[in-house]
Amino acid sequence: ETIQIQTESKEYPVFVGEGCRNELPVFLTNHFPDLTRILIITDETVAKLHLDTLLQVLKPWEPIIFTAPPGEKAKTFEVYYDALTTALASRLDRKSVVLSFGGGAVGDLTGFVAASFMRGIPFIQVPTTILAHDSAVGGKVAINHPLGKNMIGAFYQPEAVFYDLELLNTLPIHEIRSGFAEVIKHALIADPHFYDWLRLNIHNLNAITKEQLSGSLVQGIKIKNKFVSQDEKETGIRAFLNLGHTLGHAIEAEMGYGNFTHGEAVMIGTIFALKLSNNLLGLSFNISEFIDWVTELGYETTVPKQLSFESLIAKMRQDKKSVGDAIRFVLLEQVGHPLLQEVSEEVLWQELTRF
Ligand code: NAD
Ligand code: ZN
């Protein structure tokens, strides 16, 4: 299946399917007739598991490989600098292509390398995680600063995304959960039918069928596209994609990146946002049923005990989306109807105590 992503600055295809990496050569030949070089940026784990498979397809181009450390460690200034050194030393030019091969961390790093090398050269994403249905679409690319995650970056859209589902077979269960939390988030903010379908059909993330996975990812990508296409630079509705992320980011940061996956933290934040929505906006939503379902899927549903409310609230105050003293949350009036709501620290404190 092909989903066409439409933003103000660019239109590009996302190819989704088993084995769709095999379409890469034709795409490259058609779209880059003068292609000089390909730089693949990947991480150690993905390289070990899947690089040979990708290289078989790209052999004629003799790609240059840059391997980053796995996970969030890929998104440092040092790794970014080393990747640029490789690009310069290998004499990449404006007619070269940078190809990202990995999860969201590698995608964010690679996109920023592509955006900044010679003021921007073409970039293609070959995502290898479920979470990347979110991160590979929409053109936010970034690395981290010690003072803040994703603080150094750009909006830079890829030329295409080749989402080959065969590459997802090796994902550990925590990474499956991480990505699937964003699928559930997409359903909650945009599509009650999709949400009901998920809740009725998905009961074991270890045993999800290919059809269920591909259906979920395609629908998630379409929803992400809907928000991004109307608001590429996040001045308005794109912010709704942050459901669950205000508390989720705070939990992730306080736990230390790598100790808790992004999506698993976002799931706790989502439950919190649903409770706030029930109490502040009269959302009618059966939260205990939701908690039972996601518990069955293996998610944690409460804030880890070792974290203090003070430090979580302090972290939430630093959120890019917060203004002044109020902490801004994405809440739901109904499933499919998100809105932004400022919540006082007093109310937050109460809700966290009850949570
Ligand atoms: P990731 O790249 O860190 O991948 C998670 C882990 O899975 C890594 O250890 C990786 O080596 C491993 N892995 C990747 N593919 C694998 C495979 N096929 N088999 C086995 N292991 C594999 O990150 P992620 O979870 O995909 O994404 C999280 C990152 O994405 C964060 O840095 C976050 O900030 C970013 N993100 C960006 C956006 C955006 O819009 N740009 C949106 C959401 C998240
Ligand atoms: Zn997220």
C-alpha cells in the first residue's frame, strides 16, 4: 500500500508492505538519475540484524555506511559530528542521498544530517520499528542537547519512506509496545471506529498478525498525515499528536532514557490525560475498561513509584508546549475530538495523588 503524504513544503510517498525495500532501486533510478553516492546511517543493532538484507538491494550503488550506537545515544552532537565527517570524507555532494535505516532515533539523526549537510541534500527513510510509523512521517528531525531532548533540529521532509514490515520481525516486546502505544494514541485523537477495532481485536502484541500490524500502521500513518498536512510547523492542530506526551516525556526523562521506552511512558501519560478529560471535560470514556485492555497488552498503567510528583511537575513545566506557569495538556472531549487545555498545578497535584 502507498500513502501519499502532503505537507506545505513537499509531497512524498510512504510505501508500506512486506518486502517493499525491493522497490528502492526503481525509485532511485527514476527519481535520482544523476545519483552520485548513498550514505546509509544505521545503528549497531539494526546493522547486525538487517544491514545485509538492505545492502543486497542497494549493491549497485556501493553505499557508504555510518553506524551509530543504538537508541537515544545516536542523537548526540558527537555522533552527529562523526556522521558529517563521514559524509565529507566520502565526498557526498548535492546529488547524493542519505538513507536512514533504523528506528526513530536513527531517523531523527539522519534527517538532521541530511537537512544540514550542504544546506540540505535528499533523504530517504527505511524505518525498522513500529514507533517509526510516527517518527518517519511529518519531517521533524532533531538531535538532543544535554539540557533538552530534540532541542536542536529542523523541519525536513524525506523524499520517500519505505516501510518494510519484514524488518519488524526482530523487534523485542518492549519496542513493540512502545510503537503500539502511538498507534493507540492516533486512534484516540482521530478515529473512534479504529479505536474500537483495536480494542476488540488486539489482545496479544506477541501474536499480532501481519494483517493486523499492517492495518494498524497504515491507519496510524494516515492519521499522522491528517494532522501534519494541515500544520507542518506545529502552530495549531499538530499539537494534538502530543496526547499523553506531557506526562509521558516527564516520566521518560526522570527514569532516564533507555530505562523505559518512549511509548510505554506515553501510555501512562495517555491514561492520565484520559482521567483529566473525564474529570475536567466530562469525557464519557470507560477508563477502567481501557486500563484492563492495556494491562492485558503488558503496559504499566501508573507512575513508577520512585518518581516524585514535584520533579514530574517541574519537568512538565519545562515542556516546549507549556507557556508561562500553566501546563498545557492535550485532552479529549470525545474520542476523536482532542483539544488543548491549560491545567493548574493544583489540579495536577490532586490528580497525580489520586492516580
Ligand atoms: P530507536 O531508534 O531508539 O529504536 C529503539 C531500539 O530498537 C533501538 O535500540 C534500536 O537499535 C532497536 N531496533 C530498531 N529496529 C529494530 C529491529 N528491526 N529489530 C530489533 N531491534 C531494533 O527508537 P524508536 O523507538 O523507533 O523511536 C524513538 C525515537 O524517535 C526517540 O528519539 C524520539 O524522540 C523519536 N521520535 C521522533 C518523532 C518525530 O516526529 N521525528 C516522533 C516520535 C518519536
Ligand atoms: Zn511519541
